[in-house]
Amino acid sequence: MTAPTLPGLAPAATSPEDKAPVKQPRPGSRAARMLLPRSVDVLKELATDYGVCLRPIPMRRTDLDTGQTEVIDLPCGATREDKCLPCARRNRRLRQAQIREGWHREDEPLPGPEPATDDQKSLIVLRGHLEFERDTAARSARWDEVADLDEAIRELEEAITTEGLRGRVAPPHQSPDEEEAEAGPRRKRSTRRRQDAPELPRRKVEPRTVGKIYTAPDGSTYQPSMWLTLTLDSYGPVREDGTPLNPARYDYRRAAWDAVHFPRLLDRFWQNLRRCEGWNVQYAGCVEPQRRLAPHAHFAIRGTIPREALRTVAAATYHQVWWPSVDVQRYGVDRPPVWDEQAKSWVDPDTRIPLATWDEALDAIDEDPDAEPVHVVRFGAQVDARGVMPGTEDSERTLRYITKYITKHAADCHPTGTERQRAHLERLWRQLQVTPCTDRCANWLLYGVQPKKATGKLRPGRCKGKVHQRSSLGIGGRRILISRDWSGKTLSDHKADAREWVRALLGVTTDAAGADAEPGAAGPVPLRHAWEMARPTDRDVPPLAHRLLRSISERARWRSQLLSAKERAAAGSSPNLSATDRHTAATGEGDI
Ligand SMILES: [Zn+2]
Ligand SMILES: [Zn+2]
């Protein structure tokens, strides 16, 4: 039985291009049909072109006054392009806007007072629904779903912030290890295990965050900023393609430990730099892998710092890891210690002797006068820094360079096309799999120590910590690092700015935008809404393809309106565009 050919499509497949010894498939055959583009692919392609989220989360909004409901799609908010390219791109544009705005600021970004309204309770309820869903997914180990919900939660929390609520609703869901790392030391440490202070001059830190202004002989002033790259040490000589000349002598273990502890080293660097320079230096940057797969970091810095000072601080900065020794791996992943349910303890599989507990292992370090940190991370000798003038093409180019890889997983930043490159990645990953990520990591069992808060669920070599995943290359923490007083705005503020700009250009007032009307102003009474998550199977939720089509149409109309508004603006003497606005206009990628 042959499926009927769609009327009107058949001729395209048999277009009379008789240049062919190439055999044309028989019209109407399966082969001919396979040549036609699949409409669903075209739909996704178009959605991507128009910046429409490919995996929107349907939300039901009920008008509390009229009882009318409406299903509104919330963008999935993915930051990696393998999940959702449009959302990842949108996120990168916002990050670029954020970096651009903070970089060359001339005034202090004082955080403004935030309105405290209580009309947003419904959003918090929705946040509760997501929390419930996440918990349900986590209990049944549907980890993909958990990750998706985490992104939805982040997006919603941004929406909550945009709605004018201050602070977080709840602490973010991180891997337990990250939480631990950020919470800082809870255990009292002996003086010996404290970080030694680097030998650097110390000054009192002024609250100033903007750079120095220079005056030229002709009276004109300028205020340059900087760009800085910090790199880790060498683990052995590498080829052009990033692979070691001698894999057997390349120090994979140090590479793995350095990658895992790189974020702490960066934190220390900024602390030390501020103390040494005596002002509240601000930065925005990204951590990404080099071709040799070790992390490095690019930063935009507001103001200037002598290059020599940057080098001195980098050379003097280090982070000591005071953990039990990992010199001997006492157990293999295939024959690990076993859990003794009665003793609630991990024991040797043969002797049944309990392994040292975390506290016992740390006490042993305290009592040993010759104890040394199990690992010390330092920067490599390569510290690149240069000045960047505001408003130049160089400044924009550097900005693109800094954010180049933020939509990709660490392991996808550089091609691993050759066998040699794949083998290099494989060896690093194998090392990362047995490297303890935190004091709670299951891998401690391999070294004969029970991790902190050990339970019977631990699986050495299978810890879920991000640094053990192949795609992370050991870069487990945040990849984007922005200091607190950078632009004085959160990412959602920047998102709201982009919307405002589009509205202003289109001549749409906030009043007309109804639900988003500024509360408190003497304008119309703000609408009251209740939000809830809708399920894709709910009757009032149209199929995904319908929703995508609708969003594409909306975007297409909006884009053409925006284009003509821009032309009008260019022709007439209309809106005074700031640098950011001009940039938004140039990319045509406002965010609405
Ligand atoms: Zn999306
Ligand atoms: Zn781990």
C-alpha cells in the first residue's frame, strides 16, 4: 500500500532538471517523500529564527476579577543551546547587556529601593507548584525532569523579581555539595588548617567601585576599563590541538583537582586584589575550558589596575584544600566498601572494620603537626590584561569574546574531532570520576574515608555531582561570575529594560500593556491574577505546534512593527538612543 502523495507537492520532487545521471526517485515513492523537508523541522527552525522558545511551559492565568483564564507560555529559560537555542541566545544577549552596562560605568551603581507589594502572592503559589513537581520528580528519580523544572524555577524567580519582590523565595536547588561549599566552614578548624594569608600589601578597602578618571592635557577626560584572563598552571607540554605530548606524564590528577577548586581560587583572587588595591574592584566574566580542557576565566573589570599589580596578586593567590589524603586509592569502583545497616557505617568489604568517619579523618589532620593541605590550587604564569576604551569596537569585540561559549556545555566548547583529542578528554574524565567533588562526595569511600553525612545510598564512582559529568570537564560551579555591584541590576532588570525599550519605540505605553502597569501610580488599578501550572494534557492547553505557530506569528508581526518604528526613528528626530539601545536596535533582538 502506498501512501497518497500530497497534492501540489509532487511536482517539486520531479522538477525537470535533467542534468541527471543521478537517478531521481520515483514520484510519490517513499524516497521522494523523504526528500521533502519535514514541516515540523521547518516549524522549529522558524521558531528559532524568531526567538520563540521551543519548549515553552504552559501557565494558566486566572483574572481574579472576571474569572477568565488564559494559557500563557513561559519560556523554558534554558541557558544551553542543546536544550533550547532561542532561550540560550536570549540569555546570552541579556548577559552581554549586563556586562556592557556595568563595564564602563562612571557612577556608583547604588541599588535602588525596591517596592514591597503583596499582590504577587499568586506567583509564589506557582513557585510552590513547581517545587512540588520537582520534589515528585526527584523522588521517582526522573532527573531530566528535575533539571527542566530547575530551569523553570529559575525563570519564574526572575519573573517574581521583575514583579517587584525583593530577594529569593527560597534557596536555589543546588547539588548538596555546592550548597555546602558556599555555606562555608561549619566545623571549627584548628589554626593550622586555616588558609595562610598571601604576602601582599594590605590596604583598607574604600567603598568606591568605579575606576579612575584621567584628564588629558587638552582637558578632555577618559576612564578606561580592563580585560583580564586568568589561567591555571601547566600539567605538561601540549600540542597545538590541546592534547599532551606525553599523555603518560601529563598530570591528570592535578588537572582534575585544579578544575574542581578553580572557583575558590577565583574568589580568593578578587578578595586579595581588593585588599591590595584598596577599592571595591568590580568584575563580570566567564569560566570556560581552554583547548587543553583546563578551565580559564575571562573578565571585564571596571576601571584600571596596573598590570604589574594584577600579576603580583595572581602569583600570590592560592587556595589550600584541607581534606584527608588521597595518596592511596584503597578500593576500586568494582569492589567498594559496603554499608553496614546496623552500625550505620561504611565498612571494609573483607574485614568489616568501619572506615574512618569524616570528622575522625579531619581530627587526624589537626593532630598531625606535619600535616599539609591535600591540594593547593594556584594560577599559571600566564596572566593577560589590557586596557579597553568605552564605546569602541574593541570593547564590543571583547564582550563577544567573553560570552562566546556561555551557551555551550564545557565539553562542547572545543572540537574533539580527532582520536587523540577524544582520548585526552576520556583520560581527564576518568580522573574526574574518582576525584572527590566535596566533603560529601561518595568517592571518599575509595580512599577509605566515609564522607561527611554518609548514608547507605552513596555509590563511589557514581556521585551525581556536576564535576563528575563528562560534559562539565570538572567545571562544576557557575560559569558566569558577576560581582555584586556590577551594573546595579539583576538579569531580570535587564530583561525588563529590553522590554521597556521595545515598548517605547513602538509607542506602546505601559498603561496599555494592562497587567504590567506600574503599581502605585495613579493609573488604572492593577489587574489581579492567579497563576498555576498547566499540564500539556489539559484541555485548555493547545498542542505544542499550535502554540509555537501562534508565537511565531506574534513575533513576526512584532518584528515588522519594530523595523518600521526603527526606520521612522532613523528618519525623524525621534528617541535619543543610548549605547545599549543602539546595540539592541542593531541586533534587532529586543526581548519582549
Ligand atoms: Zn526555551
Ligand atoms: Zn562527587
